[in-house]
Amino acid sequence: MPPQKQHLSPSDLLFRGVTTPHSLSRLVNFISTLSSPCRGSAPALPRTPPRLEMASHALRLYPLLFSTAARPVPPKVRAGARRSRPSLAVIWCSSAAQALKIKSIPTNPVEGQKTGTSGLRKKVKMFQQENYLANWIQALFNSLPPEDYVGGTLVLGGDGRYFNKDAAQIITKIAAGNGVGKILVGRNGLLSTPAVSAVIHKRQANGGFIMSASHNPGGPDNDWGIKFNYSSGQPAPETITDQIYGNTLSISEIKTADILDVDLSSLGVVSYGDFTVEVIDPVLDYLELMENVFDFQLIKGLLSLPDFRFVFDAMHAVTGAYADPIFVEKLGADPDCILNGVPLEDFGNGHPDPNLTYAKELVFTMFGSGAADFGPASDANAQAAIPYFQSGPKGLARSMPTSGALDRVANKLNIPFFEVPTGWKFFGNLMDAGKLSICGEESFGTGSDHIREKDGIWAVLAWLSILAHRNKDKKVGERLVSVEDVAREHWATYGRNFFSRYDYEECESESANKMMEHLRDVIAKSKPREKYGNYTLQFADDFSYTDPVDGSTVSKQGLRFVFTDGSRIIFRLSGTGSAGATIRVYIEQFESDASKHDLDAQIALRPLIDLALSISKLKDFTGRDKPTVIT
């Protein structure tokens, strides 16, 4: 079997005739206003006891494969049939044969290991330097209270990019060396970001490592990343990541277990003394969760309609491993609906960022002849429609730069609303406190409190649920309600928030920082009611946030220029790049006039875009005359 590669991180919905980074607000509105009874959810997966067989020095527990009737079927009975998923495979190696020996390796601090918004991201070649990754992993253990990991269970997985398999071995051995009791690792090192969060929660693990650089390109000459999620499944808070960075500056030794590399290609368990590694199916726990959240039978009904066409672009990223089991095997979609479904270490020499620039194949498909009715892409995240929300959402939240369309829905429906800094970790406290159900951030990450991470597959299933509910009584040949119809209904009710993001990737860091300091100076001198061309300033600031749950504060989270008509210009230096600095410029304008709702976003926002470039002097500081990506 060829190596599998994957990752699930930001999600993007590309619609025929509609591209919207604030579709979350329409999703929430739909969820909150439905009143039809639920149809229920799919039954749980059958479980049948596996057979046992004794082998020399080991007890082997072989997987059993199941037919649709849930009867045990020997693995090779049905040649050519669709590959089923093993229920369980366990291999227990004797402690005597595989004793655990711990050794201490001297090391020296390495500069530049401060984590960004989503962990530590650098070029692969940087991580391949001696002890570079090992230093960071050991610094993490040095930062955690021993009771958070000694004798405990940690989850390990990633998006399948280049270097993940090597890194998994390094992380496993250091975990063993520091007293971790068990590692749950996805087969071939694969587990999408939301799947890691789901496994942590289901198996009550102490936390987990996610090997991913999200939407950044992969391969020997590109990017790699690592982050740690806590026992709730959410990314570690800044109090911990700051401690990790501090410990990277003083680290002197690495504790590691002197054991052989673990075979990541086969499901099973291997023990080394008191330390255990279990290789798990990367899909099963996550699939079970999705079946509990959504009405699979309702969605299956939509996908079975002869006049509904669905296509999903996995971008050769981690979602390729989940697309076929969920959309094809469980929901009955045509196998040909999956584009770029084979996960690859370099994402097919592509960029796994589901936007109009990098998802070109899907864009051409959606705007070509015979286009599908629904065409989402995902990289490496309705009471009647979605049973999970049958009681309605507890609260809504978005990251500060994200479109304010969600604010209008929350206000109209009288639902608690929160504006947080960029980074999924800021949603976690609100969820754990029971204050938040649905949230999203500006790089198309959408999700809910079913886990503590963004979830692209969830976003696709949510939209399929909405479309399935809206079309459940349609007869064959009758016009179906489309995503565009839902969007237009939203605009008619709430108005349209025109929104765009300009990304200037890999800018020279010093120049980018000078530009931000220039903007801070402009903000310091600004006054309310000051005119900026045709816009009147309401306020300008450097966004700070106080967590309403634990009172923790963060500052310098983005520079804002907010105008009296609701328009906004925001500047941020992204913390997700691996080289140089990525400057992100967010431009938003609200339009209540329905006659202007069909304008192209770039045309509607042109005056604000020009104003943003003028205020920032971006070209003067960086030399860039156009963005790398326009979303």
C-alpha cells in the first residue's frame, strides 16, 4: 500500500457563483430557525469479538472484517470487494523481550523555537537538524506538570506530509523516555487535526501531538509543523507555549527510550516494559462521532437524488483518507465525486490551502459545463437538519478579523456572541464553560463544540445537512434549493458583508515589522470622526482580549481601523508561516441595499482596499505590488 498523507485543518466552501468566507453565519441562522422534528442518526458500528491466536513470545489478536449484515467475514473471502475497515488488531509483545531502557542525550539550546498561532512551523530541513525537533518535544515535557503525562496516554498523528513518519518515531521515544504510559498513533502516522481532538476526547487521553503545518506546502524543501493539544482536545494555551519556548532556551538534555522504531503501517499494540504503543485506524473514532452529530440517513437521501451532483476536492491532503469512508462508503456518494483523494507527502506538489488560488481544479470544475450542485474543498473542518443542535446553539463566536456577518445573526436571534483573537485555542475555554456551540475563523476554519478544533469535514456535512433538509420533500426533476439560494436568503434578511483577505507571504520580517510599527503610530495619532477619504473613523486600536472564563489576557492581536458605516480594515502578521513574515490585510464592508448584493466583492471593496494600501504604505515597506493570495 502506498504511503498515505493527510491533514484536516482550515475548511473552505467554494460555490458555483458564490464564494463566501462568512458562510458560517448562514449556517448558524439556518440551525437556529428550523423547527421540524429530527429524523434520528445512523446506528453504531457493529462490534464482534475478534479471534485469538497464540504466537511465539506474543499474543496476537487478529482483526475481523464485517459485511453490511455485520457478520464476521475472513479477510480474503471476497476478492475485489471494497476494502473494509478492521474492527481491532492487537499485538502484545512481551515485556521481557522488549525491555524499556532510558538514556539521557546531552543537547544545546536552539534559537527560534517560539510557537506561533498554531504551533511551531519551520522548513523541513530545519526540523531535520540534529536535536531540533527533539529539543522542542523535551521542552514541552519540561513545561508540563508530571501528573499531566507520567503514566498517561497521549495521541499522535498528523497530515501525512513529508517527515511525519520520522518525526513520529522521535516523538514516541521521547514520550517513553519521559514516563508516558501509552501512545495512540494513527496508522502510517495519519490523523487529521479534528480526528486527534476526537480521539483525545473519546479515549480520555491526557493530550496529543499534531504533526502538521496546516495549509502550508509539504515536501523535503517545504514546511513541517508540530503542536500540542490538551486533554480537552484544544490547542495548548499561551501560558504553556510560552513556557515551552522558555525551556527551549535552557534545555541541556533529552530523555529518550532506547527502543526500535514502531511499525506504523499495521494496526496493533506493542509493549516495551510499562510503555505501550497502539497503532489505531485514523478514521473509526472520528466517523463514529460524525454519525452521532449528523443525520446520515438524511444526507444519504440527498446524495441519492439523480439531479444532485456533489464533488469533494481533498487536495491530496489528509481529508483524502476520510472522504471515501464517509462520503462514499457511509453516505453512498459516487466514488468519482472525490478529487485528489490520495494523500501524498507533498500534496501532489500542490498547496493544500482550499481557496480560489490553490483549489484551481475545483474552481474550474464548478464553473465548467455540467458543474456540480455543491463543491467543497478541505485541506489538510439546524435543529432538524443536524440532531446535535436540536436544542439550539449555546453561543456563537468568531475570530476578530473574521467577517462580522455572524454578529448580525447572533444579535437578531438573541444568542450570546464572542469575538476572540485568531487561533482555535481561544474558542476552547468558551466551549468547556458551556458558553459556545459554533465558531469560525478567517482562514475558513469552521466547527462546533463536538471537538476542540476546526473541522473541514464537519463543515461539509453541515452544509449537506442544510441542503438535504431544504430539499427533503422535492420530487425528481423539481428545482432543488442550492447553496446560492441559502446565501441570497441570508443577504435578504441580514444584508451582505463583503469580505476579502490579502495575503503577502514570506515578506522580509524586518520590513513587515516596520510597517506594523508605522500603523501603530497612525493609530496612536488617530481620532474618532476623523475622515479617511469617504470613510469616517469610529475607532482604531490594537486588539486585546480578556477571556471571560479565566480572566487571562492577550494583547497585540491585530491592528483595527473601524469606520462608522461598519466597514473595517485589519492588519495582522500571521503566526502560521515557516519563513519570513506573512502580512494579512482584511477588508470588510456591510451593504444593506439589496440592489448591490450581486456586486463582485473586489469591485465593492475597491475603495477600502486602496485605502488600506495607502494607510499601511505596504508597497513602500515591503516592495510588494500585489498579494500572493486573494481570498
